[in-house]
Amino acid sequence: MKIEQLEVTIGELVDGYSDNREGGVVGYGCKLDIRPPYQREFVYKDKQRDDVIRSVLAGFPLNVMYWATRPDGRYEVLDGQQRTISISQYVNGDFSIDNLFYDNRPDDVRRRIKGYELTIYLCEGETSEKLDWFRIVNISGERLTDQELRNAVYAGSWVTDAKRYFSRPGCAAKVISDAYLKGRPIRQELLQTAIKWASGGNIEDYMARHQHDADADELWSHFQTVIKWVETTFPERRPIMQGVDWGTLHAKHRNDTLDTGALEDEIRHLLSLEDADRKKRDPETAGRISVCARWK
């Protein structure tokens, strides 16, 4: 891996900035891919995002960022995506700091922002080397989830298409499964669940086998099948249903002939027993039950 320092100002970074969602995020005169396939969505909270801009305004140094070269002469962000997008969004007018948008700042402040020099290290090497380095530089900061790291290792056409279904705010998987699953699409938790269900728990093996598939239709179809089975088998929706390992239940009982009415009666009975047990454990309720018992 060859690494050299690159001098880049914020003005140069945000030149040509564009966020086209599925089409990607670019900057630096359209020569920089800010969100390559192995990168995650923007996850900074407002305070983290704002602190980046406050540091720039105060002239404080930001941490080092890493870019990688591409065969076509363009670049991609290896580390620093969250800071890069925070800066670009602010200059683009997407949010304000202390009720001041970038365009509300005096001319000298805007010039100071655009003249702020970023510390960029340019990395050149094979894909495997870049991904290894990506793992290393992301140990600190906003740490990656296990599935985000898997997406980096098995980056390709399959992951890109899978994220379309499972990894966007308001994505199709979230819409159909919200009553039955917990999980944040943006942190790849729904995608992880879907792969776990489809693979019987062998997530890495599944991703390795499908890495270069043109699409993730098979995964999406299996996920829909599980959710449809849940809706049909347990038509009464309850908050406690979120987080159940539906994929395992589906694999075990999908061919069984189930009486949904009898299942519902049994669920209500179990919930009533649980509710009674919970009331017994509650000190105030337990006291009332004890008094009633002595009067009988």
C-alpha cells in the first residue's frame, strides 16, 4: 500500500458536491466517490455533525481522512465519510449552526471555511489492501457494526442491490416488517437479519457465494416469504412480536398445518398468565392480593 499526503481545502472538497441517493455521493470536482459500495449511510447525529462544523469555524484540526485511488484516476473515501458529508451538507445549505446557514455567514467567514485545509492521505493499492486498511482505520470513531464490516469485505453488485431493499430509511423491508422486527436499516441491522434467515445463520458464507450476483432478488424474495408467513399465521399484531426469530420459526414450521385460531387462543392464554405473574411480582399488587387472600 502506497500512502502520500494530499493538500485539499474545503472549497475544493465541496466543488461539484452532489448526493443522488442510489446514484451515490460525489465531490472534489466530481472526482471523489464519497460513498463507495463498502461504505455505510450517513449515521452522524446532529451534535456530531454540528461539532465538525464548529471545529472548522474555530480553526481546530479535524482528524486525518483517507482516500484511495481508482484505476480510472478518480478517488474514493476510505475513511472520513461522515466528516466529509457533514462539511459538504453545511456548505450546500442543508442545515444551520446556531441558526446560521453557510450563506448567512459574512464573506470573510465563508472564505475562511472554504480555505480550511484538510489532512488527506491518499492510498494506492489492491482492493484487498484497501479493505484491510479500511478495517484498521475504522477501529476508532463511529465504529462499524458487524454487518457494515461484512458489507465492506464482500462489496460488490450483490451488496449494492441488497442495500436498496434493506438499508435505506423507509426501505421496502422496513415497511413490510416494522410490526415484527426491531432494527435500524441505516446500520444494516435489517440486512443482517435477512441474510441470517436465508442462510440459516451462515452469513459470511452466504455473502461470499452471492458477492458477484447481479442482484439480491433471492434474498428479498425469501424475506417477503417469511414476513407473509408471519402475517398469515399470527394475524393479531402485538408489540412483543418485535424481535422474535421469525426466520427460524418459518424454517421449522413452514410446512406444518397450523390452526391460527387455536394459536391465537393459546397466545392470549399465555399472555394472561404472564400478566398475572407480573402483577404478583409488583409489590403494590402483591400486597392487595395478599389482603384479599386473608379475607377468603
